[in-house]
Amino acid sequence: MNIEQHDQKLAQIFKALAEPNRLKIIRVLYQARREMTCGEVGEKLNISKSTVSYHFKALRLVGLTRTRRVAQEKYLSINQTAFQEYLPGFLATL
């Protein structure tokens, strides 16, 4: 990846993280240190499951999170590799 592509990816990541609820979702997932469902994240943040799902999609599209589906349930987790590559040390500041 050249520097221009890297900068473009960083801009997409910063845009996704500019939404406060998305930062809160990352914080909850990081502190839990495990996969969580949209419902669990929503309960922790007192926001609806659909709102969590909406914000989680934006985080997933830029590669900061992962989704694992089991039947009707989605399990959310942080993509540690992406944070290490693009925002080293960021998670420790949460």
C-alpha cells in the first residue's frame, strides 16, 4: 500500500470514529475483551440494538471491527490488526 492509499484509509477511519456512539462501541468492545452481541452493546450504552447495528456497520466497513453471525445473532469484535496498523496505541487510550 502506498502512502496515498494509506492516507485515504486513515481518513475513512477518522471519519467513522468521528461519531461519538462509534467511539463508545469501540470502548465497550475493548474493555469487554470478548465478542459481544448488538443487544449486549446496546444495553451497556443504553441505545437500541438497531442503532448499534447501524454504527457497527460503519466501523466494519472501514475494517475496525468484525462480525460473526450465528443463526440470527451477530457477534461483534474489534479488529486488533487494523488498530495496530493504522492507530497503534489508540485502544490503550480508551
